Amino acid sequence: MKNIFRSLFGGKKTEKQKAVAFVDYEHWYISLSKLHKQKPLIKPWFEKLSNEYKLEEVYFFGDFAGTSLKEEVPRIREVTNFIIETGSNSPHRKKDFTDFILLDRIYQTAMNRHDIDVYIIFSGDGHFSSVAQFLRTKLKKTVGIYGIKDAFSQQLKNTATWTKELPGDDEKLRGYYSAILNNIDHLRSGNKNGKTVYPTFRATVSAVTKHYRLPYKEVRAALSDMVENGYISQKEIVTEGKSLRILDIDWKKATRDGIWDKK
């Protein structure tokens, strides 16, 4: 009877594992910006983890008060209020101070939250190898580690249950977003030979491909992705007696989601 009931209505629903995440935001923000010319996509990262795990707490660590990270606080608050300020009065060894505070919070959580199944650490620093090893071997926890490509310690990777490098293949198209927006912003800042130049889909792909020396197919795919995600729409206008289908940018949405930051 039980087998018949399960076949009709399904067995016991598998509950998500409880997880807690610790983010070294200086590593994420600075490494991604310098090495890959991108800004962190905080909400998509958070939503992906939320789909996979029951996120109990998410902590962000960094020197937010006296650096460019200060402008990132509103974006972080969209996913968590656990923002840990790690700035010190000393201009030296600030990064080590952040690591110390982050490590302390991990150990405190391990001591007090025995119900946590998964520990997620976002850092590429090899300093976290010991705590990752401790969580895996001594406490038998799953340890997942995110790091930025080309700034990710191999020693740290070796201690994890699983690792994820950003930007990954699924984020590759987003790397072209800024180039596309820069091109369109350039057009709206002036005209050419006394004529207003409107951004069209095909012309934008060609201009970005040529100027930045990028693959045509990938730029086209990135622009299509931006349209699909609501950053760009297309509208019909009439200019010089002709109908033209142009690109219309939602600059507020692009800025809010961190894909546009005009300097």
C-alpha cells in the first residue's frame, strides 16, 4: 500500500541542505574589475545559491567605508544585511585584517551552528585552505568555494568539496555588456557630421566588434541577451522620412544591476 501511495503521490520531498556563505567582497569586486573588466552580479549569484540551498545567512566582508566598495553597499543590501566592515586605521595590511575577521566568523559559526550542512566561501586567497580543510575533515561539512579566474589559489581549490570560478562560461556574454553600452552611450553624447546617429541592432554589433576586436557572433549573442533580459528594447522611429528600428536602453536598470557604470 505504501509503495502504491508513493508511486501515485511521490515520496518524501527532499529538503534543501542548510548553508551559510562568507564573501570576501574585496576579492570579488577588485579581482573581477581588474582582471575581467566586470562588476559583480550579486543578485544572480545569490538567487542561484538560494535555488540550490536553504541559505541561513550570507555575510559580506570588506573595507566599505573608505574605498570604492562604499558604492556597492546598496547592491549588497538587496540580498543581505550582514555587511561586515573590516577597515582599520592602519594603511598597511588591510587585506590581512579582512581575512582575519572573515576567518573568525567562519570558526564562530562552526562552533555555534551545528545544523549547517554546507559552508560556502567566496575568496581566492590560500589563507582559507586551513579552515576549509578543518570544515571538511573534522566537521564532515560540504565546502564550496567561489573564486575569480586568474586570482584563485590552487591550494585553496584542492581543499574544497567543489569550486566555481567566475566569470564562468554562463557569464561570458555579460563580459560584452559594458562594451555595447559604451558604444551606445558614445552615440547619445553627440552627433556625426551634423547628423544624429541612432543605434540599431546590426550597426551596434558591427561597431562593437570592430572597435573592441571582439567575435561578431558573441557580440550579437550578448546584445540579444540584453534584449531578452530587459536592459534593451527596440522601438520604431521615423527620421528623414524613413522608419528606423532603434535600440532603447533602460539605463536605470543597467546601473542598478551593476552592468553599467559610467566613469
